[in-house]
Amino acid sequence: MGAGPSCDAEMNRSTNMRKREAEARFPHKVDIPIPTLGLGNRLTDMVIWCRENVTAGEWAQHHHSEHRKDEASTAFARFYFMHEADAEAFRRRRDSELT
């Protein structure tokens, strides 16, 4: 038997709770726009970088979307950091990959 609707709802509640906790706990946020075809391996690479360069428990990552009136919603991979230096290092890495 597969997971039923109640299992899916429980997982969504858990994910939403962890996202709210991250929003409240981490003062530094970096949004990575998700293109139409997704981020693919780039998201995996960003998570690996965080695991290798930021102390465990001092960063998090969740999906984020912004809804604007009369516009399509914009999806982001949002990275949360406890320390500004970690957020800036992450931004520098991302910016160097785009150039």
C-alpha cells in the first residue's frame, strides 16, 4: 500500500512548520529564482556547498514563492543562514557561477 492523503497532508504540515521556523530563526536569506525547467543539478551543488562550508544547524533551504497581483507566481529556492558571512560567501559563489 502506498502513502495515502493523510500521510501527504502530515508531510506538508511538517514541511510548512520547518519553513516557518527557518523564516523566524535565520536572519539572512538568499533567493535563487527557479527557471521554467528547474535548477537540476545546480540545486544539489548549492546544498552540497552549504553542507561543506556552513556549520550544521546554521543554514536551511526551502521552496519559496511570491505571488503578485496580475502576475504569475515566481518560485525560488530560498537558502537561510544564521550568519551574514555565510550568506555573502554563498552569494559570491553563486555570482561567480553566473559569470
